Amino acid sequence: MTENFRDVLLRGERLVADGATGTNYQARGLARGQAPEEWLFQEPDKVTGLHRDFIQAGSNVILTNTFGGTAMRLAHAGLENDAANVNRRAVELARNAINGERAWVAGSIGPSGALLEPFGTLTRDEAIAQFAAQARALVDGGVDLLIIETQFDMGEATAAFEGARSVTDLPIILSFSFDMGTNTMMGLKAGQVAKEVTALGADMVGVNCGRSLDENFINLQEMRAATHLPIWMKPNAGLPRMTDDDIAMYDVTPEMMGEAAARWLEAGAQIVGGCCGTSPEHLRSIAHAVEASRVRA
Ligand SMILES: [Zn+2]
């Protein structure tokens, strides 16, 4: 039986999250424009296989393949009437992949894909209902925690948190993508994000995806200065270059990612992993950095 995730978090143990879902699925045959969640039913062995590859690389916080798992976002793949089943199935596959290893399942909740009023047409109540329904299905499936990730708008992030918190007392992490470098698309800065997330009562705040390792390091430092909450750090391997064959190439090597991870830990991150462009090899390198930091501690 794996220990309670909140206990592990509160005693400050450093953990390794996983790497990218989308870019690794694409490398394993996911068609452009296909929703990753479709693979839960079409290619379950590949879903479990990527989870296993990350666990073997040293990851111990595994994210479910449910980034686009709100009913409104699943509508793009025609799965909106099957949303609860999508989320429960994703937890089951992650749980199977863990297979007795010391690891926890984090239910991934990404943006709804729509903008909240007044920028778009999604009402706050509808957003809360969408996120609450997804969180409930993930919790019913048996997750250990929830990660509301790649947020950029505080209105949507707080709606997601409120929806998720209305159905569970499990730990909830809120992480933001600073797509403009040191601002989110809606202009939020990391220090401000950290303060607001702390006031909300989330268990952990963090950085994911974004633009470059250097900029994300600044975001991490700004968060560390603004909150006492534990920090989650899961940046991308920089932005991709597109080849002539329309393949995304990432220039950050596993070795570079491992060196960066050592700096994140020194700067106060507690759970570290990778976003777009990070393969199991990148995660192996990050896991080595965590291990080395434990030896030094
Ligand atoms: Zn990403």
C-alpha cells in the first residue's frame, strides 16, 4: 500500500513527476488532430506503456491521460457523453501501470478549451460544473491527488479549483503555463499566481509547459519568493522547431534537463518533471538529479 500522498508532500520529500503525454504519443503514432484520450480505448497498451516507461525512468507521480477530460473539451472527439468513463478508464490504466511500485496517480485536469466570460462565452457556473464532474470521475476512479494544469487565466483556474474542491478533500495542485515567457497568455506573473493560489487554499502551486527553461526558472524563483506552499516544476523542453516533414524537434537534451532539474531543486521545487518534448530519457535524467539531491541533503 502506497503512503498517503499528502503526508509525503507535507514532510517535504522530493518526488519525480512524469514527462510529456502528447508529444510522446505523437512519437508513438497518435495522429495530428486526434485527442490523446481516444487512445484510452483504441490503444490502451500504448497508454499503459508510456506510463510504465516513465515509472521505469524514476517517475513516482503519474498523470492520467485526461488533460482534455472535461465533457466540453471531449466533445471535439465525440466523447462528451462518455466523459465519466474516459476519466475512470484513464485512472485504471495508470493504476495498472504502477503495479505495486511506489508511485501515486495524479488526475490531470487541463483547461476547458473555452474562455470564461467576459473574454468568451463560458459562464463561471458552467465551468465549475464541468470541472467538478471531471474531478468526481477521477476521484471515483481512485486517484491520489488532482493536478489542475496549464492554466493561464485566474478565473478559469479558480473555477476549476472550486469545482474540484467541491467533490474531494484530496490534495489539489494548481499549475500555470507562462506561455509568454514570464507571463501567462492572460498576463499573469508567477508571484501573483502563487499568492492567489495560496489564498485559494490549494496544496501546491507550480509551473508547467511554458516557453524556455531560463524563463521558467525565473517563474519558479518568483513563486518561491511569494508563497510557503510546496512547488511543482514541470516545464517543457523549450519550444519545438518544425522540420520540413512537420515533425516537432526539441533542442533540450536529457542531459540539459537533468542539469536544470538540479537547479530547480536548489531553488526550492519539491516535485519535478517535464512537459512537452520530454521523453522517458529526459525523466531518467531528472530522476538522477532528485536522487543526487537526496544524497547531498
Ligand atoms: Zn507542455
